[in-house]
Amino acid sequence: MKFTVDATEETKSIRSVVAAPKFESGLDFFVNKLGFKIVMISPADNPNYAILNKDQFTIALDKSAKAQPVFIEIPIEDQSLIGTDLTGPNGTRVEYVPVVKRQNQASDLQPIVHISRANDTQWVHGRAGMSYRSLTGNHNEISVASQIRIKGSGKVDDWVHYHDVSFQTLFCIKGSAKLVYEDQGEPFMFKEGDCILQPPGIRHRVLESFDDLEVIEVTSPADHATFSDFNMELPNSTVAHTRNFNGQQFTHDTPNSREAATYRDSTSMTAYRTSIGEASGNQGWVKEIYSHAKKEKILTPTSIGPEEPLSFFLWFVKQGSAQIEVEERKETLRSGDSICFPYGFLPSMEFSVLDHDSEFKVLEIGF
């Protein structure tokens, strides 16, 4: 059939076919109950085919189609309607769902200790060619800590995107990457020892990675949404380094900007605090902790524990080794190992550093 007039854009869009043997009742269901609009209907005297549209979703209601029943999710902000289930023509099922669908999260999780070993690690393939190792094991309903790596050097198959998070930080432990962020100017190099706070909603993109990039990333909540932004090109024309993104500011912290201080009451460890705390509105922090002990020095045990309960705490060993005592047992943490409290870190759960070598370096992240 050749049209003598131009069809609408909705008519030209890709659509799902809904079989409707009882065409009039099917039309009534979609138009009057669900709020679809009629884009095209044919023929006029005894309709049997219609193209219907709601928001960005298009269907073809077809009386003669033999298609299987369709399942449609309609995102809605009205909490009272979420979970409502309707049945339409030919068994079509419609469910109202949250705008961002999340997994069910347990609300009565008890604080635990999780130790991850570098030599007993499972890597999984993620998006944009990245491999992920969980530092929280399967215990990730509240928050997630990951070691992320990209082999070799080259362009990264990434795109402009942003995350629905409350806290997210990245620390480069090996290699480097070229990154670009919304309102932060031209792309820059993210190098070994650098740390970034990614505020909620900031658009960004990984352009290239170099020399077997490895990053430690901590994010809360674990089950968060990543949205693509196809309308923004980065770098964008606005430069606003102090812009507030949902109560936080972007920061790119480098090793030469950190000041040294004694770590807790330790006689053998020095802490270098990053600017993550200030940028996040004191929601979280990132520190590098270095040994300054000589090989022959006898060390005094150092207790590691919070004065008030924390939501999350991680130690990732970058270099060297340490012997700790946790839950009345002794463990040795070596390069690539980590100890994590993914469901909360209580004062009663403190652990002790009994000994460490002169090469010991550990990354501490908490919130």
C-alpha cells in the first residue's frame, strides 16, 4: 500500500505486535485503561489494525496476528500502583513497576567480616571490556567493593553514562586511564595512586586505558542503576569545578596533594588522607597507609576499629604483608588480599595489626 500523505514518526517506529482477536475490547484496554493514544487505525469502517503509542513505546494491535501474548512493564512513580497487574487482549500482561527496578534487599543483615585472597579469586566479565573481582564476596546487598582491570592498552568501548549512587570512589593501583567528566574540562590522566570521587549523577566516560589498568572501586548501594546519556558530548562546554552534584563535588586527588599523619596510635604506620571526605560531604573517606618501620624494629600492635558504627570498611593490601588478629584468629594479609566489613563495622568488631613488614602499604576506604 502506497500512502499519499506522510506518516507520523510514531508510525515509523519499531513496535511490538499484540494479537487482538476481539479488536474493539483490545483497543478499549490500551486506550481507555492504559492511556495509549491512537497513532493510526485502519480501515475506518471496520478497524482491525491500529498503531498505538504511550511515552516512547509503540505497539501494533492486530486482529489477525498469531503472536504470543506480550508482557509490558510500565514505569510509574505512584507507589500505590506499583505491583498492579492487569490482563489485556489475548493474554497480554501489564505490570506497573518502579522507575528504577531494584533487587529485593534484606533489611536484617548482620555485620560480618569477609577476607578476600588474591590467590583464590574469581574474575567476571563486565561492561566495556572490564573484568571485575568482588572484594565483598557474595555479600553485596548494601555496598560493593571491586577490583577492576583492563588488560593491555588502548581505547575503551565506553559511552557517556552516570550512576544512581549515594557514594562512589575509585583508586588507581596500577596503570592509568584517560577519563572525562561533566563540567570538569578536558580529558585528564588517572594515574597510579590517584583517587576520584564520582558524585551521584555526574556524566563521565572512560576513553582509554594503559599498561594493564587496575582500579579499586567502592560503591553504595550495590544494586544501583547505570544510565546512558546519548544527548551529552564530553567534554562539554561548561567548566564548573565546584559544582554540587546531589550534595557532593567531583574531586581528582593525587599523591602529591596529601599530608602525612600518624595512623591512629600506631608507632609504625603513617596515613595519607585524600580529599574524598570533604568532597563527599564527609559521607566517606579514602586513606593510604604506609609502613615507616625499619626491618629490625619490634612493633606495637595497633587496634583498628571505629568509635561509632560504620556502614562499610575496607582494607586492601597494595604491597607487602601484615599479620592481623580478627575474631580471635590470626590471619596474614598479603599483596592483593583484603579485609572488608560489608554490612557495617561495629566498635566490638575491631581487629589488630600484630606485625607488618617494611614494605606494607594498604588502602583504607570507609563510609
